[in-house]
Amino acid sequence: MKSDGMRKAYRDRTQTRSRDPPFPDRGPACYSLAKSFQMRAIRVIRAVLCLLLAGATACARKPASIQVSPRKVLLYGIERSQRLTAQLLDSKGQPIEGGRVTWTSSKGDVAAVDEAGRVLAKGEGKAKVTAALGEISTDVPVEVVDAATIVIVPGGVVLVGPVGTTLALAGSVKSSKNQPVPLRPTWKSSDEKVVKVTPDGTLTSVGNGTATVTAQVGDLQGAAEVTVMVRDVARLEVRPATALVRVGDSQRFEIVAFGPDGARLENAIARYRSSNPAVATIDGAGVASGIAPGTATIHADLAGQAAEATLIVN
């Protein structure tokens, strides 16, 4: 009987212990702290996963091509320069960072390029500049034109006459060896309230004052100062009235303009032309050149008035 009683007491204690919780009840505050810790742990894990995913995506975007700007280079003048910039693109044409391209030139005596992509004109001709990274590369065509100066004739102009008086300027491009370069410059006036200029270099007076007219090819410029005097012109004279030169020699002609009151209008410039360019030519500054034996008539006109002179070439 005693043995049966002991076994029953043991079973009762065991059942009571199995119903007890493994940890004592520590209240709501302890439960809230545990839940907060779990949420923070979840956020940290998510952040780490995002970083790993972003890193994997970045590693997957490898350079597929190189985009260079500008795509073509035209340099007017020796020692002129142009900066090239390169952008790496992925297979979808999207820009990516990382990696540095190397720059090379196919003809260093025409166009040299430094490690930063600056192209420097060294001689007239054509070359190819290459931007490369590993097995990918892009070529940029480069052309160098030996254009050293732009000469405007006449170089200084006093445009006398009523509003709307015109005069043609000539802009010639010269190389570093002072040889003519077949390029046509673009023209611009600094003050169109004084004088306007057409694409071919023809001036038109607008109002009294002074403006600068520029002829430009690329970043190469030539300039002429133009003074406009709004006056009526009643008469012109060409001086000298007769001139004699040899073939290859030159003669400068000048005009004298007079107002309605007979007063002389100083430094006026007229439009000149030769009646026989095979014998003699004349430029916008009034300088005539003997070409072949013969006689040519030099015509000058300004603001509706005209005058003539004779040039004999022997």
C-alpha cells in the first residue's frame, strides 16, 4: 500500500510541473520589448538584402559601348584645341560609372590627344581619335584646316550717305603660310541700330554711330570698325583721275565726296569695280593691280553718285 501511495504522489507532482510554463510570466513590458527587437531585426535583414541585390545588379551592368562628345571635330587653325568627353554605356544604352577610357590618335602630326581627351591641332589634314576601354572603343574623326587669319577689306570703313547706303566688305581667310584658304566666313554686326551686315558681307547703314563688324570661321575672327555718317552726297570725285602702272604693280585710288553745300565729307568709302579685270583688278580698299597691258576704267559709286578714273597698264 505504501508503494502504491508513493507512485500516485509522484505522478501528481509530474503532472503539476508539466502544466507550469517554462518561463515565469514577466508581464506586458517584457513582451513588447521582444516584439520590438524582432521588428528591428527584420528591418536590418531587409536592408542587407537590398544592398546585396543592388550590388549584384551593378556588377551585372558591364560597359557595352562608349559615347564620345562631340562626335566630330573640325579645328580651324594650328594649335587650336577641342575637349572630348566620354561616357560609358551598358547594353541598354544607359550611362554607367566606373572605368577610365584611354585616348589615342591615328596621326599625331595632325591631331595630338592627351590623357584627358584634349585634342590639339598640329598640322593640316585628317586623323582619327580613339577612346577605348578594354575591348570596346569609339572613333572620332578629326579634321584640321590651316586657317590663321581673316583679312577684311576695307579694314576700316566710314559709310557716308543717307540711311540705306550699302557697301560690300570682302573677308579672305589666310593660312599660317599666308596662302588663301577657300572658306567663306559668317558676318555679324555689334550694333544693328548703326549698321547691318548680310551673310555675304554687304553693309547697310541704319543710323549715326560706330559698330564693329566681325567675320568668323569656327573660333577664328577678323574685325572691322564701321562708322556711319548719315549725310546726303551730292558729288563724287576719284583721285587720281588717271594713273599709269606696270604689270604686277598697284595703284591706290581714293574718292572725295561732297555734300549738297559743297563741303567735303572726309574719309568716305565707295564701291569700286574695274571695267576690264583682264587688264586691271581693284579691291574694296581702292587698290588696283595691273594684270596685263591695256586700259581699264575704274568706277566708283556711293549713295547714288558715281565717278570714274582711268588706269593704263604697260
